Amino acid sequence: MKSTNASSLVTLARIAGVSVSTVSRALSGNPMIARATRERIEALARDHGFQINRAARNLRLGRTGAIGVVLPLGHETQQHLSDPFFMSLIGPLADALADRGYDLLLSRVIPTDGQWLDRIVDGGRVDGVLLIGQSDQIDTIERVAARYTPLVVWGAAVDGYAQLTVGSDNVAGGRMAADHLLAQGRRHLAFFGNPDVPEFAARHAGFRAALAQAGMGEGLLLPAHLTTQASYDAIRALLADHPPIDGIVAASDVIAMSALRALGDAGLRVPSDVAVVGYDDVMVASQTTPPLTTIRQDVARGAALMVDLLFDRLAGTPAASACMAPHLVQRASA
Amino acid sequence: MKSTNASSLVTLARIAGVSVSTVSRALSGNPMIARATRERIEALARDHGFQINRAARNLRLGRTGAIGVVLPLGHETQQHLSDPFFMSLIGPLADALADRGYDLLLSRVIPTDGQWLDRIVDGGRVDGVLLIGQSDQIDTIERVAARYTPLVVWGAAVDGYAQLTVGSDNVAGGRMAADHLLAQGRRHLAFFGNPDVPEFAARHAGFRAALAQAGMGEGLLLPAHLTTQASYDAIRALLADHPPIDGIVAASDVIAMSALRALGDAGLRVPSDVAVVGYDDVMVASQTTPPLTTIRQDVARGAALMVDLLFDRLAGTPAASACMAPHLVQRASA
DNA sequence: CATCAAACCGTGACCGCTCGCATGGCGTGG
DNA sequence: CCACGCCATGCGAGCGGTCACGGTTTGATG
């Protein structure tokens, strides 16, 4: 008997022969309503395809019912491409938020001033914010996080910063990548990635720690940008000097892919001449030639964690930054 | 004087010394309000960081202020990975909708029955729906499109179907890819892709048309799935028979990348032994080895078009499906 | 100086929902 | 048999806007 969509609670109430408030309570599972009544009303609602008006409900409850998911694109102003790793977080986030009855309000921002995040949290359009990556905006984020609690960011937990973060242990990941290369007998390692991005800085720190521990010095640092063309160019330029490199740790798979291509174009073979390990294990990492050895982060778990922490914050429950252990996925590039 | 967020129209009205309705009208640009008054109120609103409560506004106006962007994942039930091409559409869509003051409500659905789209459009949570891809759900989409007009789908315009679509000319694209291979002297062509997806079917049609015109017969069809592993396996299996293939048109870049890897693993060189052309020109297409020759679709323009058409529909203006010309991006794989 | 439009602005109802409080019905002890 | 308490339900205000309608100025005009 799927009839025309009963437009409001009053319609349903009239049909059921009870008051509006009874219907409201029945549908929201309020125990004050007798079981029989509730079940009768629920059945009626189902038959008439009735769904509560969220806008009205949220207005009354003084909330928006939406969570902002924002992608800051601070480090890549020339192109609008977003990192495939971050894009892959969005799907699981959408699912997790939907499970909790919240809408996901997506926005991308290219930070032009220090106020971009203030505008979002003060806009009154969301009950909380999930930041996908710190980009090079960690200070702005920190300032806002100090006054706005329902904010969770994917990225690095940096000492002295209070922002609530979820991420993998980037130091461990960087170390893992370097150790893997060292274990293969590689001796001249380079790290490709812009250390202005906190996650990359942490990976670089892990990389250096591994080298230091092995007594291999500092290693080389190439602060490659995230855009593919820029990093390709930078890598080509570096390679032109024929530095004695036999192992590369890339701060992301995207950079690793640029490296793969640059190495190939420079006549170097991977992994025989130089081994490459990436970071993230994005979907295409297994499809490169050779398939990319990389440090995997658990996207699905990370998304779930971010949402959990955010709702802890919304509920006033104390919440602590979460750090997940990354692990090495060995393929052919190293 | 950025003070505490003036919480409502009445607060601002009190501050401005006018009535609530005047503030409402001033802020919505109603010409009934004197210019001076309006500007004064606008300044006040700005100073106090006041932003209109969208939930209340939308409730009163009887709309939701949100557009649903939905990713149907019909053809890839085992994995949740979404096609990078579709993911890349989301960013520009978010921007275009934000420009129009609408929120973007993202959801992914794995169609389990024929009602998934009905639930979305009848849910009353969105004013319109943008479907990212037809997947294998074209009939469900068509049924809903017949009764629900604010619906635009990215995909193929199929003869006899009334749904409003935006997409590139897939037949032309498929033909273009095949012609490119034929022009290089390739004679034994194969098409990799599942023709249950309407866009892929159209690309395949173009592929066959090109072969027919060149008198090269039908070509080979491998209905590869979209998941990378499945398509890789299928391609390896095909290659194991050593068919006389010297050119491959892949229905998407993701499939092309699987093909590249499968060919390499089978000891075949690209492009000398077999040339490969992909479809979409996703970000990583330029990073494969060899870089992928592919058929490019203009994502940004497509996103803008989808939003334009949707708002035409919302306004009651007649709108027609749009078809954009694809073009060949020649790199090294063919 | 009275009159009247035009131009502005204020009043109040209402969008659909939630929840504090009032109310009705019924079982039970005195 | 009545007073009392408790449980299930109804009443109505109000969340923050919008807009139809009516009221008040203002300036031009007879």
C-alpha cells in the first residue's frame, strides 16, 4: 500500500488517529509510548513511505545534521587534482557518517588567507568538521582547533600541537621504508617529498632515523611537490647530476610514480639500478611497472576512527589522537 | 568588530533597530528595501559574522538546499574502490554546487534491489540528484527518471532512453581509439571492457565501426571487469592463448593499466609488440610506463554541464542531454 | 493645507518537528 | 466507594527563517 508520500507528521497523526507528538515520539523510539501504539504507527509510516523531515527536525534540535569534510589544497595551487589517497578516504567517510544519520558536506578549499577554516566552522552549516590532510596549514588548523572542538584531522600528530589527529605512524612508516632498502643492501638513499607537509616531515624523520641507526648519514632530501609534473621535473633535474642513488623513499605513491617514470626516462632500471618504495598503497600502486613496493595505511579503519573521534567530541567524551601502525607491502619496485 | 556570532535575525534586527522582516529582505536582496538600509544591514551582518540559518530558511521555503551526488557501484561488488575518473568528477561538482549555494550530499550505493534510487529521490533529503555513472543500472535509472525530473546522470545517452545524460561521445571516442591504432598499422585489435556498462558498450560500438569501415572484421571483445585484479586475471588468461593481438583499446584507463601490467608480465613490449590506448585520461595515466595514450574526457566541463542541466530542470526550463567531443591524448603506449 | 500615491517597513502566520507540561484513564489501598 | 498515583497521550510553544498583508511616512499636487 505504498501510497503518496504522507507529507508531514500531522497527516500521519490524522491517519493514525493520535496526536502529532505521539507520532513523533513513536517514530523516535521514545519509551514513553506504549509498544502497541508505536508498532502500529511504525507500520503506518512504512506503508505510506513517510520519512521525517530532517530540516525541521534539525532546526528544532538546534543542529545541522551535517558534517563538513574538507580537502585543503594548500600545497598544490596550480592544479586542482587531489591526492588519490585522500579521495579514497572520502568513500568510507561517507558510509560511516551515513550510518550515524549525518550528511556529508564536501568542500575543497584552496587556502588564500588564514581564515578559510574559521569561515567553515563559523558558517553554522555543519556540526563538525573532518579535515582530510593538513597540507601546509597546520598552524591555521591548530589555531581553530583550540577554540572549536568537533574537529578531527587526518594527518600527523605533531609534538606540541593539540589538534585531534588520526593517521598512521609516519615516523615508523618512513623508518620501515628506509630499513627495507637498507636490508636489501642499498646504501645511497634519497627521500622525495616536501617536508612542509607534516606527514611528510614525519616520514622523513623516520627515514633519517633509520639511516642514522645504520650509520649511513643523512641521506638526500628532494622536496618534491605533490603535483605530478612538478615532481617529475624536479626528479629529472636531480637525476641529471648522476648522484650515486640506489634507493628512493617517496613521501607518497604519486611521487613514487613520478620517480618511476623519471628513472625510466633517465635510463635507470627499477629495482636493479635504483629501488623505489612509495607510501599510501593507493589503488593504482599495484598497477605500475614495476608494481610499487609501498607503505600501506588502512583507509577504511582510518575513516572509521575519524568519525568515532568526531562523535566523541560532539558528545563531550574525551578523545585522543589515534595512530595506526602502517605496514610494508612488498611488490617489485624494491 | 568581528564579535560573537549574532545568532539570529531577531538579534541583528534589534542591533540594526529595524524589524526582522526588513533584515531578512535586506539580506536576500529584496528590492523593496531602500538601498541605504540594505547596505547598512549588510555591513552589520558582516561585522557580526552573521550568516543566515540554512535549515530554517530551507524549511520555510520547502526545499532542502542539497543535491545528492550518488555513486552507484553495481559492477564492482567485491571491492569498494571507485573509479578514479568518477572520483575526479566529484571535486568540480562540489565547487559548482557550492557556487550555487547548494550543499553536496555524497552517497555511495551498492544496488541490492531495484529500489535504491527510489529511496534516494523519495527520501526528501535532496532537491535533485546527480548520478555518477550508470553502472549496470540503466533500467532502474530510466524508470525513476520517468517520474522524477531533477535527475542528471553522467554516462551514455542511449537510444530510446529518456534519462538526461551528460557524457562524452563514447562512440566517437571508441572509434578514435581504434582509428589511431589502425593508422599505426595495427591489424589485430581487441577491446577490453564490460559492455553491460552503457558507456563501455558505446565505446565498443565505435571500436567496431572503425574496424568495419577499415574492413578489419569485428575485433576481439574481452568483457573485463572494472576491479583491477579481476581484469588483470582476465587479461592474463586471454594472453595465455597467444592470440594474434597487436593493439588494445581499453574501456577505461584503469583497465588499460591492468593490461599494461599483464602484457609486461607476459613478456610482451608496449607499444612495439602491442599498443594500448586507454580511456578517461585520469591523473595517473601520464605516470604509467610507458605513459598511456588515451581518450580524454573533459571532467571540469562535464561537471559544470551536469549542474547546469540539473538547475534547468529544477527551474522547469527544458534541458537536453549533452554530449562532449572527446579527444586523443597521444603518449607512448600507442 | 488636505489628499493620495509611492515607497518603506512592521506584524504575524506558518514551514515540520520536539519536548515540557497538562490531562485523562485506570488500578489499588483505605 | 473515593482518593490517589501512575502511565499513556495530547496541547502548545518555539526553533529561525519568509512573505502576504496592512500601516506609516514622505513629497507632490489641487
